[in-house]
Amino acid sequence: MLIALLVSLGLAIWFYAVVLARAAIARRIRPNIEALYVGAIVNFFDALGIGSFATTTVWLKFRRMVPDRLIPPTMLVGLTPPALAESIIFLILLGVLVDPVLLFGCAIATMLGGLVGAPLVARARVWIVQLIVAIGLVLAATAYAMTNLHLFPGGGTATGLPIGPTVAAIAASFGFGILANFGVGNYAPSLVLLSLMGMDPRLCFPIMATGGSLMGVGASIRHMKIGEVDLRIVLGLAIGGIPAVLIAALVVKSMPLELLRWLVFAVVLYAAAVMFRAAMTGQQEEKADFAESSVAIS
């Protein structure tokens, strides 16, 4: 089953590359230079355990590189290639130690959730996307704080789970796949859930990475077909991120990150507050427009 997942990832890489290349060539798109640097930085630290969704969201928001509504899909499509590289590394290093049913089930469920969530975020109102992104940022900030304060569940030594918890983990992975389309990363909630169930935290990484990358490919292709992404940013994040992941995972491997997490914690919380405010303002404006249209009709 591990070989089947590696083959699936290889096919996913090829299919994703073909779709992205065709879209970029058809529109004569070149990568955004700033996004190249952002992709390299966020994915380097992602491979070391910081995460990339929250940090990328913050950068795209404050630099106004894309409209708020397009941040989640653009980010997801751009960060998928580095996630594919991560998943292959983790599968080769640790995948053989994980229960294949749990690994395969969670990966496929996350992918299916991503496919379901892609059209949802495309049709959602701007303020709803902003609100969900804000909630995701708060959750990410909480994860950073809990990691630094050593409050995350310690986990156990299990390489697999009984049938009941396995089914629950697979069902939860489907939900995490849906939320990833709104900018809520699947790594932190997956790690918490599996650790609480007794899994060895190290062995959660091939599960999280494989599910996230397969989900990313499926959802990314749908997002590119829908057309609700900024391909300049996508190309920059993807091209900059892949070598950074390889350097972090295979060369650097580990470094002290506690101070960086606290810095990211503060910035992410501030970004969440800005997103919450934008969402509330958007909701109030929508209500006011609806009231005005109702009066005009009557």
C-alpha cells in the first residue's frame, strides 16, 4: 500500500504539473518574484514544523498580493507542490512504520474532502471566506502557543489504531480536507487528534503530509479550472517552495524555532483580528445592501 501511495503521488505530481503548465502557458503567466521568496521561506520552515498556511495567509493579506477571497485557493494551489515533496520524504523515511489502513484511509479521505471543499469556497461570499480564514488563523496561533508551552498531547507509541478510532480519524480527515480550501491547514488538527488517540507523533507526519498533498492536487485542479486563483502567485510559491523543502528536510533537518513561533503567534493573531473586522464589515454592508434593495422593491 505504501508503494501504491508513492505511485499515486508520482502520478499526482505529473498531472498537477501538466495542468499548471498548460494554464500558465495559455495565459502567458510568469511567476511573481516576491512570491518566489515567500514560497522559499514559508516552505523551509514548514518542513521544520512551523507550518505554511498561516504564514502565507498573513503575507498575502498584508502585502495585498491577492484579494481576500482569493487567498485560500491561491495559497492552496501554490503550496501543493512543496507539500508533495514533503509527503514523499516522510513516506520514504517513516511511512513503512505506519498502519497502512490508517495511512491510506486518512490520505484518501483528506483528498475527497478537498474535492468537496473547492467549489464551496469558490461560491462562498467574501465575508464568509474572511471569517473562516480568521478562525483558521486563531487556531494556528493557538497551535503555535501550545507547541511552545508544551501543551500539545504527548501522544503514545502506537503505529496504528483500533477500528473505531481509525474510522473516526478517517472521518475527521475528510472534514480537514474541506477546511483546507478555506485556508485552515490540516497538519495541526491532525497531529492533535492522532496524538490524543495514542499515535506516535513522529508517525503522524506521513499521514498528514500525504493527505494534505493529495488533497492539494485534487482541490488545486478544480480551483484552476474554476479560475479563482492568481497564477502568478501560484507559480512563485511553487517554484520557490520545492527546493526550500528539500534543503530543510534533507540538509538542515532541525533548528531552534521557539522564538520564531512566538513571533509568528503575534503576527498571526493580529492578522486574524484584521480578517475578523473585514468579515464583520462585509456582513454589515451586505445586510445594508439587502435592506436597501428590499425597500426599493417594495
